[in-house]
Amino acid sequence: MKTEKVKNHKQKILVILGSIIIIIGLVFILIIVNRGEDKITYSYLNSPIQVDLVSKDNPVIRINDERRRWKTGDDEKIAKQIQKEVQERINHLEKENSELISKMEEEDGKHEKVKKSKSILENNRYQIDVLKEGINEIQYLGDVKKYTLTYDKVNENHEHYRVKRHHKDTLLLILEYSDVATALHESRHAYQYIKEGSQKGKMYFCKEDNVLSYKDSTDYYHYEIKTYRLQYSFLNSSFPKISTYSDINEAWLKNRKR
């Protein structure tokens, strides 16, 4: 009888010990998972990037850590602020378009006035589409795993805003800017390089100064026209002599670079 009691007591102890071991194991697993999540969060908020383009109007740099996106929390804040202001610009254009449509209904039969309103409407719609692309491109930069990006504010009288690559951390891209318009401009160059330029050999970093450059003039005009049109769409006054997005073309760019 005594032996049976001892046996039952031992079994109870073993069950209790087994339960304790299982609980400790579950706690250990939760700790490991949480640490993993913390690393991901830290990596996202503290990733590095710099941008500098071959046109010498843009900056980029890279860093060797596949988990990084924005170099610091401040870089992420800048990116979100750019997106916010771009969305405000889109809202303004959409409101203007609604007013234009109402105006065109009133101008029915007045050919010249309707023609002018249609031209403005078309230009606004183009700008809205381009600006939406810009918001998505910045979101892409925040999600991309291979590169780290950072914004580098320079004096507004700075001759060229560029995308650069760090001379040591080749996956760190540095984007030079002076205001939201130029930050948006350089963000698109960084996107172009990461998404397509580097993969197809259309863009590369010069060994001498680590500035992003184009393989040939065809690529240069292709990417620069798209980028200047984005900047114009956000802030028309960036280019006072431009009246519509189509004015930003190869001929305009050649004349501007002289």
C-alpha cells in the first residue's frame, strides 16, 4: 500500500515537471519570436540609403544588409511627409478638375473656352497619375530589402542634387535634396535604379565619385524626362517656363543642360 502511494506520488511529480518543462519551452519560443520581430522593426526604422544620379541631378548609396530599408527613423518620417504632401497635391488637382468640369458644362457652345479647359483638365489628369506613381515608388523604397536609403539635405543653392553610393557600404543609397520637390525627384531616381536600371545595366555608379550615372544618352533622356515630369507635377513653379507636362521633353532637357 505504501509502495503504491509512493508510486502515485512520483507519477504526480513527473506530470508536474513535464508541465513545467512544456511551459518553459513555450515561453522560450515566444521570446525568440518577439526578438525576431524587434529586429525586423529596428531594421526597418534604422536602414540606410543615399541617392545620386548620372545626370548629376540625383543621389544614391547602398549598404550590405538585406533587412534594411530606411537608415533612420528620421528618413522614414521624411518619406512619409513626402507622400503626405504629394497626396495633398493630388487632392488639390482633383478638386480643380471637378470645378473645371462644371465650368465646361456652363461654357457649352463656347469652343475656345471649352478647348482651354479641356487642355488644363488633361494636364491635371496626367499629373495626378504621375503623382500616384510617386507615392507608390516611395512605398516601394521603404519595403525593398536589398538596399538601405537615407535622405541628405543640402543647401538650396547646391549645384546638383544627386543619388550616391557610399564609398564603403555599397548598398547604402544617399538621396540629396533641398525641399520636398527635389526629394521626390531623387526618390524616383533611386526607384528607377533599384527597380530596373541596375538589373538591365542602364544605370551604374561611377568609380571616381560614386555618383549614379546612365549607360548612354538614350537611357539618360528616358529616365530624366520621367523624373522631371514628376517634379513638375508636384510643384509647377519648379520650372516657370513650362506650361504643360509635354513641354518637358528631350529638346527641353538638352537646352536645360547647356
